[in-house]
Amino acid sequence: MSKFALTLALAAVASVALVACGGSSSSSSTTPTTTPTTTSANSGGGGGGGSSASSSVKLAADPSTIAYDTDSLSASAGNVTIDFNNPNSALSHDVCVQDPNGKNLGCSKTVSGSSTTLDLSNLKPGDYTFYCSVDSHRASGMQGTLSVQ
């Protein structure tokens, strides 16, 4: 019986430690929590043998409210992948991106308690809007700016 109680106590402490590392509950953060990674991939065509830059950024839903963990992301021009994590298993979210003219460029799968990616091709420099398209989440402030340089 005492091993069971000890195991239960350790599990509770581990849960509290993981929640404490979860980040801020503020939805108005302006400091990006990610650093874009830029890689180059050679084109496989027979034309010029040029390169196409790609970058990947991380975005997460706040586990305790209808918000992302940041309202600003930055990436290099070219192909951009948004790695999106929603740790909340009770509330579904996605990530969608619009160009500066309001044209929808794509949406990820809607997930709860898991991760997904959104691949965007050939983004030009400029400011794009990312947002959650679930119910009224965008109207509740679940959106931000993706700055592409």
C-alpha cells in the first residue's frame, strides 16, 4: 500500500511541475517564444539548380484559455512550416493564415491534445495574420501576426 501512495504522490508532483513549465496565461504577449530555423534545399529540376529557403516556427495554444502562447511569429521568406501544438484535450484549435489582403492561405487540421503542422509555400516578405478558425476563437483574440522577412 505504501508503494502505491508513494507512486501517486510522485505522479502528482510531476503533474504540478509540468503545469508550472507551461508558460504564461496572458494572451497579450508580444515577445515571440520561438526562433525561426532556416534551411536551404536545392531544387531538383534541370533548370538553374537554385535554392528554395524554408523556415519552421513553433506555435502553441495556451492550455488554460482561448489564446495562443504568442501573438507574433517571424520567419524567412520562402516555404514556412508552422508546428502547432494544442495541449488542451478538452478544447479544439487550429491555425490558419491570411495574406495582407485577407486571402486565406491555408489552415491546419483542428486538434485537441495533440500537434499538427501547416505548410505554406513561397511566402513573400510582409505581415500575415494567423488565427484560430474554431467557433468564435478569433473574435475572442486568438490571432497574431506572422512577419516574413
